[in-house]
Amino acid sequence: MTPSCLSFFALCSLAMMMHQAIEKADVLIEAMKWIRKHRGKITVIKIGGSLMEDEAAITHLLLDTVFMESVGMCPVIVHGGGKAISDAMQSAGLEPRFVQGRRYTDSASLDIVKRVLGKEISEQLVQQISMFEGQAKSLSVCSNSNVLFGEKLALTDEHGTAVDMGWVGTITRVDTAPIRKLCEQRIIPVIPSVALMDDGTEQALNVNADTAATAVAKELHAEKLVYVSEVNGLRTDPDDPKSMIDSLTADQARQMLASGSIVGGMIPKIQACLETLERGVNKIHIINGRLRHALLLEIFTSMGIGTEITSP
């Protein structure tokens, strides 16, 4: 190859590198208005489902979370870990059972829930955030820093008969002071979905992670609540990703619940969304965490990538 050809290819390569650099700058400029809008405000991020088993997805989600904190936002993580709990139960010879989208939890199951959520997963998330040069702390019943308090959940069947759920709870109170203090110190709070009875008995309760995230967002008066799971958003057909709804109001979501269009584990999620909007959280997002940098795409771009639910 002649020197002139080498020079031509070098110039082409330089031009391509410059074009890519300009595109990156454009992305930053687009993100700037969203960074300024959300700076200093709390965003609650709920991570759950089988997504917790996807190492690559969790890596990118935590990188996104550290980025959010780095630009002045206040991310708060609330997590579940249903698949890990089911796997641990099966290893212990216990058969997972679900009623109305929630896990039946007897005393033996509760011990596993506390260990898997309150210690293993929560501490692993904290360690990973540290690896990405962020700071985080677990607020858990297992670390004597619990912030979730509740009571046993009362459910009824279609005949109005009480349903025994074991040690399944609903949140009645969130101790927001430790959460806000960590945010002020630029430390990301990590909260597993396990509560203590709000009667001083130290009895633990297994809480639906969506419900826990809702309670945290409401009590913190969060700017946003983002549900991150393995689905791309709210779908009219649970098995068809193309049926995702980009945006809807709270009234439209209520109509879908009433018509039976929303089924399975999405029922408590949407119920939690509606309760949260009623308490002043501005927007709720449901996104697919398997998409690389899903959090940043949803929060810092105009288009977004999931379902957004807003007040009427």
C-alpha cells in the first residue's frame, strides 16, 4: 500500500473517530436537561424477578445507578429475588406456592426469605456497587438497620373468605430518616423486601417487592419510581412483547384491572403503581432490565424504552 493510500485511510479513520465523538457529545447534551431536572431528587428503583439471576443485566443496572448518583441524583434500590428464593426453597425440600400473585410464606420459608434477600442478595448488590466506585449500604432486618415495618396481609378469595398467607405482610410504615441520611451522604441505600411487624415483636414479614418499593417511594415523596424486571413494560398480552403500552394514565390502568386485561404478578405491580401516584409520586416506569443501560435510556432520553404511568 502506497504512502498516499495509508494517509487516506488514516484520514478516514480520524474522521470516523471524530464523528463517533460528536455523537457521544450529542447524547450528553440530550441527557443534560434530564440531569438538571432530576438532580437532587429521589428515584426509587425496584429490581426483581429472574432478572436478579442475570449477571450482565445487574452489572449494567448498577453501573447506571452509580452514574445517576454521580450526576447528583438520589437513587434508592428496593429489591426482591423471587427465583433465588424458590431455588433455595427447593434445595431445602420446600415447594414454593403462590396465591393471588404472592408467595405463601410459613416459618421455614420465611427463614429462607430473610437469608436470601436480607443477606445474600442485598450484600452482593452493595459489594458490586463498591466495585463500580460507588458507595452503598444495605438497610435490612439482617443488618440491624431495618427501615420497613408492617402487618400481616389480609386477603380474601372470590367468595370473601379469608386466605391464609402465612408470614406475608404489607407495609404500614417506612423509617425514612436513615434513607435520606444516606442519600445526603451520597451513599446508595439498598433495601430488601423484608419487613418487621410494627408492634415491637421483631417478627419478620415477607413483603411483595413491588409493594415495598411503592411504600418507600410514597414516604420519600420520590420524583420517580422505576420497576425493573424481565418484561419490557405493561402488555395487553403478557406473552407478546409487541403488545407493550408506551404510556397510559392511572384511570386507564384502573380500567384494565377491572376488565381483567392485567393478570398474574402484574396485578400487584399495577395496584402498587396506582397507590403510589395517589400519594404524589409524579411518574412510574416499568422497564426491561435485560436491555443494556435500560435505566439511563428511560430516564435520560426523550424517547424512553418502557411503559410510563402518570396521573390523570
